Amino acid sequence: MADEVLIEVDDAVAVITINRPEARNAVNGAVSAGIAAALEDLDARRDVRVLILTGAGGTFCAGMDLKGFLTGDNPLAGGRGFGGITERPPAKPVIAAVEGYALAGGFELVLSCDLVVASEAAKFGLPEVTRGLAAGAGGLVKLHHRIPYHRAMELVLTGDRVPASELREAGLISKVVPAGEALTAARELAARVAANAPLAVVASKRVIVESATWPAGEEFARQGEVLSTVFGSADAMEGAAAFAEKRPPVWRGE
């Protein structure tokens, strides 16, 4: 994973940091490969329940490394799409902790996360059309499902940058915090998620993500297939027992 991507694990929460502050954390092949490898590892670890994606040096991510693009660098390295996440996010929940800019591919990384915590000074945008490109790493297919259609179309076609407060009002951002506090707030949110039963959390995320394409009339049957292992798990019994005994549950992930 080299130095372009840093990993820190503490109390069931893993923080993945894009570490190219001199390039505003622009995504190149090394970053994509590093994030992809991290997701493979962290998704399989029993001691990790929630992931946070952030950027070093006060910026989340300014998008694809255009200088690398000109020299043939591959920002899709790692087999999970742009940035190692946009086409195949992990099974576990991911929180974006955004300071500074989340532009172009950086915004598309945000759209690949399940929850978003942003600094009040953060700026978001899909300016690809201003560079003769298009938001092909998820912006065009995801944004209009997260915010109103016409607002999404305006952002895509103009390339405008918008503040975190506007996207909070549109429902895309979970929480807006003072500048410099996005990661701290994301850790607090992650802790709340990590306190819950891991099998139930992963299955719940899966149903929400996959049900968007389930045929009408099959929702409950397909949901039942996903949730059957949850209701039959040791953790389900532990949750009921802990409630009856008025004590905190001790989750085993089984």
C-alpha cells in the first residue's frame, strides 16, 4: 500500500487516509491499488466493524490525478473501480470524513460511502465537464439518486462547487461540523455503528444497497434470504438475552 494510503485501526474502527497532500490527495494508480487492498483486508478482519475514508492535509480528494492521466497512469488499479472503491465498495459500512475539497473523483469517492461527515468549510463538485471529461466513476449514475434530480443535473452540467451545508439540506451529508473536526465526528459516528451487532449491520447495509434493483413484489422474499443468517445467529440470541438481563450485549459476529 506504500505511503500513498495510510491505515489505522482502533476500537473496531479503521481509518483509511489518502496521503498525497502535496497533490490535494489526487487519485493515482498507487492510491487506487492501496485503497482496494485495504478494503480486501479490512472487510475480512473480525476486529474491524466500520471504515472511515478521509484525506491528509486538510483536503479530502481533488479527484483524478490529471498529470498521471496524461502519462497513462491507471486510477482504476485494484479491480474495484476508481479509487479502489467506486465500483465495488466493501460489505462493511464506510463513512467519508471530508475536509476541504471533494471534487470530481473525490466527490465520487464520497458517493461510494454510506455516511458522510463534512466540515462546514468543505466544498463538493463534479467539474469534469470543464475539463472535457465526464463523471464516469459514479457521479452520473449515483448523484441523482441521492439528491433531487434537477439539482443533480445542474451540478453535473455546470461543474459548480457547492458547500457542505447545501448538500446537508439535500440529504446527502449526515452531519456538518466545524472546520478541522470532520474526522473526530466521523469517529464518533463510527463508534455508534460499531457498538451494534456486526452481522446485523452488514446485512442491513446489503439490503438497502441491493434492494434498489430488486423486482417489485420480491422485496420481502429477497430480504428474507439476506436476513436469515442474522435471525438465526448467536448474536441475535445474545441481543435478546442482554435485553432481558438488562446488560450490554457482547457481540461475537456469529
